[in-house]
Amino acid sequence: MLGRLTPTPARLAVAATVLTLVGTTVAADAAVEYPGPVDDYASYQGENGCRDRPMKGTKQLAAWINKKFSGGTASASMRACSSSTSEHQDGRAIDWTMDAAKEADRNEVDRFLTKLFAEDADAEAHALARRMGIMYIIWNDHMYRAYGNPHFTKDAYDGCPGRKKCSKTLRHRDHVHISLSKPGGKAETTWYNRTTTPAP
């Protein structure tokens, strides 16, 4: 008859190691493969027409944000055609409702931007943002542009002069605005054509 094992420190350490390894295996990310090298930085491609629905890539990116990040909702939102220029009219823009006055929302957007602007394994800068075809992002009085040099710097947003008199929406303090290039909107850049292999 087997005796009961005494939970000595050594046995507890082994058990903790096994649990850690099991947890690591379960949490492992799927391997992602892209159909080509990192895309070039998006040039500025303004709206040149009106659509009645969001483009394919815009919907896919909004769905990915909602799956990967907490807080508000990302929507591939449309806007009625007008004399003003907006990628919302062209089906290439996302509004992600986040509140810059809340620390949790600021931290989550920072996590999003860090992921987009990180180097990949080949030391390609801003790799994910480039693969997604992101043209620019506006959030909390700042703008990040793919076009121009340097790329994706945190610049003061100049679309709302007299900042103190502007609304939270115009200052993009109640939402993150994301505009895609035309290839990104059409889901033609490499991120939209990736394949994933489940983790072992």
C-alpha cells in the first residue's frame, strides 16, 4: 500500500514548475505567417468618393481591436458625404470609443500603440502598423502619421486650434480615430492575408 506523499518544499517546487510549464503551453500564441515582407509606410491617400458601407479591411481591423483589447467598442463607422474630407466617407476609418480621462483606457490604448509600433523579429520598425495599412491615428490631442519622415511620431494634433474651446470629440479624447490606406481598406496589405498555425 502506497503511503501518502508529504508536501515537502522540494516536491512543492516541482509541482509549481509543472504548473508553470502547463500554463505556458496553454497561453502560447499561434504562429503567424505573412505572404510577403513588411509593407511600405502608407502615403497620404485622402477620401475621393463616398461609399454606403465600410470596406472589408476596415471591418476586419475593427473586429480585431474588439477581440484583442478591452474598453470601448471599435466601429468601422461611416459618415454622410459632405464637402469636408474624411476617410469615414470612404469606408476606411475606425472610431474606437475610449476615454482619455480614464487611466485604464489610456493604458489600453498605449498597449495597442506599442503593439502596432514595435519592431518585428527582423528589426522592421512599426511592423504591424505597416502590415495593416494604417495611414494615421489620432488620439488624445496627438496624431501619429505613417507618411512623412520620421514615421509615427507623437505629434500635437493641429486639427483643433484653440484646443481648450474644442469638444472632447474634436480633440479625440473620447475616441481613437484610425484611418487606413486604400490597400488597407481593401484588405490587400499583408496583415489581412496572414495565416495562423495553432500553438502546440
